[in-house]
Amino acid sequence: MMDTKLKAVARTMLDAFGGDFPDWIRTEADPLQDAINAQPSKPYHVLVLVNGSPGCKWAVEFGDCDETTVKQEFADMRDRGWKRRELKIITTGDTQAEIDAAVAELNKDL
């Protein structure tokens, strides 16, 4: 059954053009509702490291949806000589825009 928000939007669209709910709206109602109800992007864990570039202290080194994998990469970087203060794991959304925004937030006061 169509959610009230989707039904209201569909009704408004149909009223604007006249007519009743066509079959394609009934057929597509569940997938459309699933898309509307979809959870925001899943957490994404990003290992950032000290870049040292002017105005860009932190830069992305590695990322994955699995936090354990990112923590392992962190440990590997430590084993290769990186200091703890030079590495950081942050959690962001999984889109590139969300990752870029999170890194920019870290670098904003430089």
C-alpha cells in the first residue's frame, strides 16, 4: 500500500494533469516508497594522515565500510613508522562529497 506522503505527491501530480492513478504508479509504488524510506548512506571509515601541504594538514589515505579493515590499515601504517598523532580514523557517509567535506572540516582552521 502506498505511503501517505507518496500518495499525496502522486495525487497532487495527477490532479495537476487530471486523471486517476495509472497502473505504472501502482506498480512502482513499493520501489518508490523503499527509495523514499532508504536509510542515509552507510557509515564509511576513513584513515587520514598528516599530509603537510600548506592548508591541507590531513589527507585521505584509505577508506572502507568495514571499520576493522581500516583499523588494520592504521596498525600497518604505525608498523611502517607513522606516529599515532599523524594518523586519525574518521567516520563519514560513503559518498565522495561526504568524505571530502569531513576532511575539509579537519583542515578548516589551518
